[in-house]
Amino acid sequence: MRRPYRIAVMISLIATVCASVAIGGGGAVGKAPILVVIDAGHGGRDPGALGLSSSVEKDITLAVARSIALQATRYPNLSIVLTRIDDRFIELADRVAKARQVRAAVYVSIHANSAPDATARGVETYVAQGARDASGSAALAAELQKAVVVATGSKDRGVRSASLYTARATMPAALVELGFLTEKQDVRLLTDPSVQARIAARILEAVNRFVTQ
Ligand SMILES: [Zn+2]
């Protein structure tokens, strides 16, 4: 996630769900599945971070989000909603408006990092300062952080918070930066489809653990 995008992204954190595409889940009989929004960061004319090996953040976030939706059949108690299923630009205002309609129980925004320091690597997860569900968001972020560190084996940069526009967040929400596209080892991991699938599986596992604990 490039710095100028951070505020925009955190706005989408409180909201999202455009073109509402529900995939996966299914729902156990007699019990409504728990709605989980997975937001693939950036898209369309907003590429996000541009990294080594021609890597583009929007492509990596989409690949992981789609993999999460595909693997969600393992969790009939969850219903996954993606904010986008292809390479499209989504206005933040639209994400916010849609989010108000959907009432997700959990919100996970997926991003990848970049830095001028070519040695910076690792996973970090953000919780919005001032989020209404601060403790829920912190617990979710902790699960996500562990999950992605295990999936990639990269450095654990910890759960962080940012003072941003998130005051209207109502559900537990977190933003995970999978790794740095500007670092050789991380970019190799994040562009590998098998690693993307592993990250997706771990994120799903983490979300399920969060909602069932
Ligand atoms: Zn980003």
C-alpha cells in the first residue's frame, strides 16, 4: 500500500462491497452464515504499489482474495463477499455506500507493501485508531498477522494502528499488508500462486477462528 493510498484504503475499511459478489460459504441449515467481506486492495486504474519483477499490488490482492473465496467451501458457516472479482476500479464512496447495505460481521482488507528501503520485508496488519469495535478489530488483526506470517515465513512486523478516518467502522476490521513488493524474497513469495493459496487458506482459518471463538 502506497502511503497516499492509506487514508483511502482505511476509508474502504469501514465499508466496502461493490457489485456485491458473494462466493463460497453456503450456510448451514437453520443458521445464517457469517458474512465476511474480503477487500482486494486497489484495482483498475489504481494499481497500488508497483514492485520488483513487474509485480503490481492490485493483481496480488485480487489473486489472494479470489483464492479465499474459492477455498471458503471448507467453511459452510462463512459467507465470503469480495469487493471485486476482477481488475476494476471501485470508487471509495461506492464501497462505503454498499457496505452500509451489507452489514458484514468481519472486514478484511488485503494489501501489499512497498518501501524505498529495498531490504524492508515482512508482514504487518493495521487496526484503525478510533474504530468503534477496537477490541474486536485488534483480536482479528492479531489472528490475521499470525496467519500471514506463518503462510509466508516472512518477518513479523507486528500489528500496528493508524490514526485515520475509521470512526464509522462498526464491525471488526483489519488491513493486512502481506509483504513488500520492493523486497526480493517477499516479492518471490507473493507472486507465487502456491504461496497465494497458502496465504488465503491461513487467512480463512484465522477468520474462522476469530468468528467462532
Ligand atoms: Zn495497498
